[in-house]
Amino acid sequence: MRFFSIGAAFYLAAVAADDVAAIDESWSAVDALSELQQQAMEGLKVSPLIRKRGSAKACNIFTADRRQDWEHMSKCQRKDYIRAVHCLHTLPSKSDPEWAPAARTRYDDFVAVHMNMTMSVHGSGLFLTWHRYLVWAYEQALRNECNYKGYQPYWNYFSRTDNIHESPVFDGSDTSMGGDGDFFEHDGALGGASMIKIPSGQGGGCMTTGPFANWTANMGPVRPGMQNMSAIPDFTVYNPRCLRRDLSSYVTSKWFTTANLLNVTIGRASWTHESYWREVQGRYPDGFLGLHTSGHYAMGADATDLYSSINDPAFWLHHAMFDRLYWIWQSLHPFEARKTTGTLTLSNKPPTRDANIDDLLEMGILAQTRPLHV
Ligand SMILES: *[C@@H]1O[C@H](CO)[C@@H](O)[C@H](O)[C@H]1NC(C)=O
Ligand SMILES: *[C@@H]1O[C@H](CO)[C@@H](O)[C@H](O)[C@H]1NC(C)=O
Ligand SMILES: *[C@@H]1O[C@H](CO)[C@@H](O)[C@H](O)[C@H]1NC(C)=O
Ligand SMILES: *[C@@H]1O[C@H](CO)[C@@H](O)[C@H](O)[C@H]1NC(C)=O
Ligand SMILES: [Cu+2]
């Protein structure tokens, strides 16, 4: 995505500085985000990329596909999305059974690739763009293999943060991504490299109601953050079971705040690619979970496993939202937008060189290998 020339960057910086200055912590996070998105879109409209308008391959703000907030989709649209997800979960796996013996369904192909690459695509220089590409590949599979007509919806983190059970994504209705799990007594969850304790919610067991009732996960969990949950060694182990959730309003109300949103988009944490990358992944020793991990721990249970959280069908609405924030930040920070931060390994363990924008994003059988900067 080569969105910006220097000229447009100056213009954008000027627009952003004037208009976003009006937003402050007295705003609701939902309103602040709408305004930020508006500013980000205005920025992209003056990008020199619009010169490519009309050419078949043009990708710009006028030609781009539009993802939608789940909350703003009609019941029909939501049901069609749910149908397509079930379709992927029913189609057979295309993975080489020698490589991923536990993969049974097409959905499992995504789980296997994510689990296999976990140590290089989290806490690393590939993290943001690799997950962007993963969500795109899933969206393509829904459209091309399951006849889904829309685009990947997102879960607006900042809506209904006081009670996640009322979020249209998680309210358990037939137009939601399912509700809470059944009650299962456990000792909460440990997030952020086990440094942050999350109290138990009202679930923790299988999700037995809603459109994804008794959804089967075949691989993982490897290192679940939820306590009293058993684990398996890696993605080659076939471990069919019901998907579990433990929805957490503790997480949504504590970390999906206006202050955090403003910090990562226009505040101190937004100033450089490095500070954005750090802040959205959390400052664990400070007890700050960050947007990415908060999304996972808000769903809880299976979604707290760094390796196999992708088993939860709401994973995709979380990562589409996470990616939405990334493009909004990119548009508001054109000088920093195309950089990357981090090495080739999670928290640089074992130590590796810094990633750069020519590094390759591998997707196995899900999509072709492409350089990070495309
Ligand atoms: C991922 O798959 C590759 C290719 O089969 C294999 O060499 C590697 O060990 C796997 N890594 C993990 C962490 O499972
Ligand atoms: C959870 O596991 C811990 C550690 O094994 C154990 O001490 C505790 O009793 C368990 N809690 C419940 C509610 O089962
Ligand atoms: C899900 O599993 C539970 C427990 O086995 C069962 O009672 C329930 O009927 C199942 N629900 C659906 C929709 O299959
Ligand atoms: C904003 O981010 C910086 C790190 O870049 C951090 O030190 C600061 O505490 C954050 N402020 C808030 C309000 O979260
Ligand atoms: Cu991931």
C-alpha cells in the first residue's frame, strides 16, 4: 500500500493537527473513533494515489472494499456472514495431512497456519501486517468458497464496554457471533505474559447457545491464559472439543477507553510506528493489557491462547477491528505509516535481526507469499 507522497504527507499532517485537536477525553470513545475515522478518510482522499483512479488495479479510498461494523449490519447481512462461516467450518481441509494431521475443515487450515507461525507473527515486526493479510485471506475464502457477498465485519471494541453481554457481537442472539460459555468454575485468567490477572466472568465452559452452539475446535489450546483449562503440545495434536468462552466486561471497561483510543491514534503513543506498535500490544509490567490482548481476553477461554485463539469465530471480528485502528493510525501518521518495528521473533526470543518492509509474509496454503510492504 504505497499511499503517500511527501506532499500529501504535509497536507495530511496539517489537516490532522487542526481537526483532531478538538477531540478530547470528554468524548465517548465511539464518537471519538467516528471522528478519527472521518479525518483518516479525508486524508486518504487527498492521497496522490487517487491519480490511479480508473486503472483496473487502482486501490484507493474510492475503490476500496468497505468493511462494516457488525452493529450497523442488517440482520440479513449478519445471517449471511454466519452462514458463510459455518460453510468454511464444514468444507474439507486442503492442508497436506502430513503437515497438519489435526486439520479436518477448511476453517482448520487457518487455525493450522496461525498456530504454526505463532512465534514469528506476534510481538514481532511482522505482527501488524501479517494479521492484516490473514484477515484478507479469510475474507477471500468466505467470498470465493462460500459465496459470501459482503466483506469481513468488525467488532467495535468501544461500544457497550460496560457490559459486553449487550454487545450485538456477543449478545447470544441468532444474529450474534454467539454469547457466553456455560458456567465453569475456574481461577480467572492470566494475561500479558502471565503478569496481569483477569477475574473469572460468568462463563468459562462450552458455548451451548446461539448460532455457534457446540462449535468444534480441533486444534489447541497450547498455552491458554484461562486457568484450569488443559492444553496440548502443538498443532499436530487432534483435540476435538467444544469452543469455550468467558466474556469479560472487566477487560472491555478497563482497557477499551477513550484515553487509550486517543493515545494510540493522536496522543503520545501515536507519534512513531514503534510507540504505536508497543502500545497496542500492551505494557504488561505496567499492568496494561493493550488493545490486541484485550480483544482476546474480552472473549476469554479458548480466545486467550496465543496459538489457537483463532478457533473462536469472533477472532476475525476482533482482528478486523484491530486492523481498522491500524489503517486509521496509518492515515493520520503518513511519515510513520510504512515503517515496521520489531524483529522476526516474539519479544526477540530467540534473538533475530530487525524485520524490514521487504520481509516476506507467509500464509502457507491460505494465500501467496508477499513482501510486507505491498
Ligand atoms: C511449521 O511448519 C514448518 C513446515 O512444516 C515446520 O518446519 C515447523 O517446525 C513448524 N513450526 C511450528 C512452530 O510448528
Ligand atoms: C484451578 O487450578 C489450580 C491449580 O491447579 C487449583 O489449585 C485450583 O483449585 C483450580 N480451581 C478450580 C476452581 O478448579
Ligand atoms: C450443545 O451441546 C449441549 C450439551 O451436550 C446440548 O445439550 C445442546 O443441545 C447442544 N446444542 C446444539 C444446538 O446442538
Ligand atoms: C500513552 O502511551 C504512552 C506510551 O507511549 C504511555 O507512557 C502513557 O502512559 C499512555 N497514556 C495513557 C493515558 O494511556
Ligand atoms: Cu494472531
